[in-house]
Amino acid sequence: MRGNLGFPYPHPALSRPKAGEGIASIEHAMTNPSTVKTAARTLAEFAAGLRYEDIPAPARERARQCIIDTSGAALFGSRLPWSRIVAAHAQNCGGNGASRVIGTALKVAAPAAALANGVCSHAFELDGLRKPSAGVHPGAILWPAALAAGEAQGADGQSLLTAFVAGAEVMFRIGLAAKQTTESLGFHAPGANGPYGSAIVAGKLLGLTADQLTQALGIAGSLGGGLLAFAKAGNGAMVKRLHMGRAAEAGVVAALLARDGYEGPDTVLEGKYGYLEAYARDGDASQFTKDLGTHYDIVYACLKRYACHITAHTPVQSLQELRAEHGFDGDAVTQLTVHARHKILSHHDIREPRDVAGAQYSVPFCAAIALYYDVNDPLAFSEVALNDARVRTLAKRLQVVEMGEAEQGGAWATRVDVELKDGRRFERFAEEFKGTPAAPLSADELKTKFMRMAGAHARATQLHEQLAGLEQVADCRTLSLDAG
């Protein structure tokens, strides 16, 4: 932004400058931003200065696992109709560019690619998040932003992984500061906090300075969004996939604008009308920078086991295990009760979903699916199950009750009580599942899941090998992510 800005001065705040002032003074203000250490500025300085060598080995490994897992989820999701709609939109609006739309032959501008790839990464509820929850989806937001910006720059794998970690450290802390209140207000948390993380990822790959990254965070704050209306409407849950894509796209846009001189408020996180005031209640601003650079929060990243919302994972796992151990299915069940935390009752007690996304978001429906289908297969959560009269009947009649505070466990902990027609009764409590930080997937288990998701892709094995050795990839444009 140099030269004549092209505006008149009709407003007192924009009165015609005196002699010796004018454009030069405006440019001075633009190129000499405030040095007040707001949360955004502190986070930006950390991200700008982060080197691959600074990242502890466990944090690198967890980031690499997230990237592998999300790539598999994206290849699976790229085949689904809602992903194809957005890919076509990216083709129509994205112009010519170097950034690929995963699973296709399309190359478009970076923001359009980030949008499409964010949607396909979250297209079938296979992407991971954080445990304990902070309302963040690192894979489906940060990896699409990294690919989009990285391919535009020809970045190497080490740079991608470093940017991914930087974005995760920022986004996780922003999510934690909201203290799980964003969604009680009706906002989908990843849509609100995701743009900050993707702005850091894209900005770092674009070579932004700390000052520019601060501006990118300020811009990102005005690009967030995503409502939970679909959870209560009983329809339109396809839009949930869009929230990850928009968060990835928004960060790339924010980084590109900041690179070119656009500005945003550096008090965007803790200031008046900022993130905490707009999207949270009783937030904790100290979380924005807590242990920054000394503790790497990416180690709390969680990989999903099933193609359903994370709140359904523990009851689905418990019911799957009980079925295998005792040899029964849903037809043998006379009563099923799921004891869960309050949020499951307020947001996820959906009894008659009208589309697949709504079914995946519903704890009762997923629990019913677990008693009739092999839930290790992502396609267990499909139109077939949605229209299965047995599943629909059981989902309507099972009970979901609030778990007492005295019962230990985090937000995802559940206890299932099952009574069978032959009089047998079973109970199981679960807080962890395979893929959480406390029960991580082994390299072989991660590859098995990846191949289950991406096996239809012609070069799935090659891609897995590339991602497992991501730091040795000289140019991310060689990753086998396209239709080939």
C-alpha cells in the first residue's frame, strides 16, 4: 500500500493533512506498528521465531501423526458429494494457481484450495482434535492452510511441519482461553478460533515477520464464524464441514493481506469486543500465552477412531467391545442407557437426524449404529445406517442421562448400561479410546487407519511413505495428494 490512497477527507478524523504531513505520515504509521505486548503480538513473535530444531521430538512426532491422519481423512472425504460441490466452487472461483485440491487434478489459488481441502478433511468426521477438548481441529484447519500456502511457495516438508506446530500452539491456546463456552453461545468453536491458527501457518510459510503475523491475527479475528444451528434444526448439517474449510481459507486470506500491508487490531484476542468478549463467557486471557515456547501443546492432539463426532467415541467403543465379548447385537437389547456429561445432552442428543452429518453428530444414533455395524469401517456411518429402521428405533428409545459430578472423567467420559432380553446386564465406563494422547496409535495402527481411509487412492502407499518421512520432502508439490 504505497502512493496515493485515493480517498478524500470529508470526515474530521480524515481532515486534509497540513504541509509536511499526508501520505508519508500515514505510511510511517503503517510501517511502525505499536510495540505493546498484546497476546497477538506475543504469539506472533513466538511463531515467527520458531525453528524446526526448537520443537521437541514428541511434539514433532505428534504433528507428523496429525498430518498423516488428516491426509487420509481428506482423501476419503474428497470422494463425497459435499466435498465435490466445494471443489467445483474452488475451480469456478479460485482462478489459476499452484495449490492443489486434494484428490482431484485441480490447481487453484491458495485460499480456494484451503477452503476445499478443509472441507474434505472434515467431510466424514474422521479428522482429529485435542484432548482435553479446546474446540480445535488441528488437522482439518492447519494442514489445508499449510498445503495451500506451502504449494504456492514450493516449501519443503520441514517448513510445513514447523508451520503446523506453530499454528497448533497458537490455536490450541486460543481455544483453551474460551474455556469451552463458545459453543454454549451457539458458535461452532473451530470456526471461531481456527482462522488464527491457519493465519499463523500460512503466514509463516509466506515468510511474514512478527509484525505482519500480528496484523494477520488481527485480520483473522474478523473472518471467523460458524453457527451450531444445524445441531437443532435436524437438517442442513452438511454446513458443519464448511466451517473447517472456511477457517483454513480465512487464515490464508489474512496472511496474504497482512503480507501486502493490510492491518488488523492487535488487541483482537483480549481487547474490548475481541475474541474472548465476543465468543466466550468467563474466559481466561492468561491461557493465550501460558507456557508458550516451553510446553508444546500439540502433544495433546487426539486422533479419532471412528467416523463420528468425538463425543460419541467412548460409548461407541464401549458398546463395540461389549458386543464382541458377549455376543449380542441391537436386537437383543431391551434397555440401553448412556450416562454422559451435560454438553452431550444439550448439543448431541439428536434422536431423528435427517442426514448423515446429523447422524454422526448424534450420540444416541452413533450408539445405536455400534450395536449393528462394524464401526471400525468409516462407511458404517453412512446412508445405509441412517435409513436402517433398527438403528432409528433404538436411537429413539435409548436413554441419555447426565453423569453425576462425583463420577470421575473428562468431558468425553461416558458409562453405558445395557440390559438384554435374556436377563444379562453389562456396564462399561470409558474415558480414553485408541488415538488419545493416553492411548496413542502405534505406527502400524496409524498406517492401518490411513490405508482404510485412503486405500482407494492409487498412490496411497507412496503418500504414506512420503508423509512418514515428511522432513525429507524437498518440495511439498511432490506429495501424492492429487487424483493421480
